[in-house]
Amino acid sequence: MKVRALLEVEDCFDNSAIREVLLDESLGEEALWRLASLGQVECRSEFPRPFFRVKCPAGYYLKGVVGAESFRVFFDLRPSPEVLDHLVRSIDQALENQAA
């Protein structure tokens, strides 16, 4: 599983600090727990659409639904291109490490 694209999500502020991570396949529960290497995982699997959030020490968090092919990343401030590149590499590495 890999990141296919990272898109800016428009919000009501000029400098959007939200990004949509598009994956090349749906994020199953097993793959979700691989993201624990990025931060603290909270999963509410009892919901009809299982919700998750990953709080990362760098100050941003991932949020989405198990089974979807995308999730969102919420930053406090508009992230730099370097931060976004690091984020994509970190997500790819987390999802690849346990896959083997």
C-alpha cells in the first residue's frame, strides 16, 4: 500500500492546513495499526463506519474511516513542501514496513 496523491483541501481560511491523502487501495484495520509508528492511534471500531485518528508528535493528526481509500491530515499551520514530502515518505514507510 502506498500514497497515490496528496491533495490540498479547501477550507474557509486562505492558507489551508488540511491535506487529503489518497491511497492506492483501501485502508484496512491491519494497515491502520501500521500507522502507530507515526503516533498514538485511536480507533472507534464500534461505529457503523469505523473512525480513526492518529495524533503525531510533530503536532498534526491523521483522521479518517477504516475501509476508505483516503484520509485527512490536519496541521496547525500551513505545512511547507518539506514537511509534506516527509509526511508522504513516513506514511509510505509505515505502511510498507509491516507488509512484508
